[in-house]
Amino acid sequence: MMKSCKLFIVPLILIVLACNFSCKKSNNINLSTIRIAKLDVAHNGGVRHNRMVYDQFNNVDSIIVIGGGLDTGYYGYTYFNYIGSSYNIMDGNGNFLSIYAYSNGSIFKVLKKDTLNLLYNTNNQVVQVNVVTPISSYPYVAVTSEYYNWKDGDLTDWNVNGFNYKYDYDNSHSGQIGDALRVNTFIYYGRSIFKSSHIPTAYYTGNIMTEQYLYTYDGSGRISVFTKILVDHTGRLNDTTTYTYFY
């Protein structure tokens, strides 16, 4: 009986060890290379189901959008056409953007009604954005400059027309495509412009918190749900948008 028991326990231990190894291996993923397959954005009773399609080079090829709440019946799409490292974006309404990017994927110019020119430091972090707006009198353009400051890999604060803005971070979690700093430019441009090392948790206008960010993570450390809460000047939570991710 003892021999039989040992023969049963040994294979069981091997199975448990193999399972533990497999689980640890699956959790060891590179958060900088994860791809969002679907993204549901819920706000005020509306739900936009975004489905991302990628090309053979892992660039976003198209984003298909379907309404699923009070906006059921809505349908739209965005198509990306790449020319070298740069690309054009067109939506179903005929709106058109030209994006100029370096070979490493960093965007340095966005051509639209207001042209954006982005300047980077040696760490490939945006330190200045010049917004060029056409006007009716000489010199026929107005330029507004935004200046960005970084510390320990995180975008800490920036200045626009004398107004200061800043983020707080959770240093226990690494920044990734679905966080508050990256996701909206990803949806709009097909890639993120600002990439902090850590997860942003709050946004401040001056010294007043105007947005709070909450996250739920899956077993691999990827964001599964991101909740953005707007905060009014009295400190009350008065508006919520929920982002749900599928990879």
C-alpha cells in the first residue's frame, strides 16, 4: 500500500509543479508590447464597442466602432494607411489626418486644422508641443507652445498659457497602453504619444484634482478595467467613464 501511495503522490507533485511553472510563465509578459483587441467605453448610458484590427507589422490597420447602449445602432470606423513610418487616418465621415512619425514610431507632426509639432528629448519623451492655428491676419498663423516635464520616466507636469497641470502615479504598476495617459491618443492616433513608466492615478489642474483613475488588473498584470472619474471644484465625484479591455 505504501509503495502504491508513493507512486500516486509523485506524479501529483509533478503536475502541481508544472502548473505553477506554466502560470508563472504566462504572467511574465512584456506590458510594452501588448495589443488591445477590443475596448468597450461606457459613459452616460452609451457604450462604444471598439474593435482593433492590426496589420502584419503590428500597426493599427483599422478601428471599428459599434454603439451598444443608448447609442445602439451607431456604426463607424477609422482606417489607417501607412506610407513608410508615417501614415494617414480617415474616418467614415471623410475626416482626414496626416501623421508624420519617426522610424521608432514616435509622432512628431499631426496635420489637421490645427497643426501639432512635437519635440522630444534624448529619452524619447515629449518636452514641447507647438499648436499652430491659422488666423485671418498677418502672419496668418498663431503658435501656442506647451511644455512638458519628466521625472523617473513619468510625465509629472506641463504648462499651457500659464496654467499648470500634473499627474500622480502608482509606482507599483508599470505604464501600459490602456492607462489614462495613453488610451485616448491610442484610440485617436492608433498609437500613444505620452508613455510614462508608471500608472497615472490622478490629474490636477493647478493644485486641484479634477480627474481620478481606478484600475482592475488581470492575472498577467494587464489592465482589464480602467475607470475615469471627473471631480468638480468642490471635490464631488460627478461623472464616470469606464474602459473595459480585451486582449
